[in-house]
Amino acid sequence: MLAALPLIASILSAVASDIPIIQELIQLLEGIFEAKREPTEDEWAQLVALAERAHADLQGAQIKT
């Protein structure tokens, strides 16, 4: 269990650093839902880019250990 602590700490750090990304996603999605419409191509691109950034952060955290 103790051997896993560095990995766990690294993953938690990556998740915590993704909080601004999550906030950005929420703001984008709120605007879409409030307008009761489908996302535009530009909004889809933003959603994909944010998801990819969060995924890369998490993958990077796992690789560093």
C-alpha cells in the first residue's frame, strides 16, 4: 500500500489541477443548456480540447511515477 502512495498523490494532484478545466467545461455547458440548443462546431471543438487537456494531465501524472 505504501508503495502506491506516490502514484495516488500524483493522480490526485493531476485531478486537482484539472479543477479550472472542469469549471471551464461547466460554464460552456451551462450556456449551451440555458440556450436549449445543440453545441456549435466551435463549442464542440472547445469541449474536445478541454477533455483532451484533462486526459493528458491525468496520463502524465500516471507516467511520472
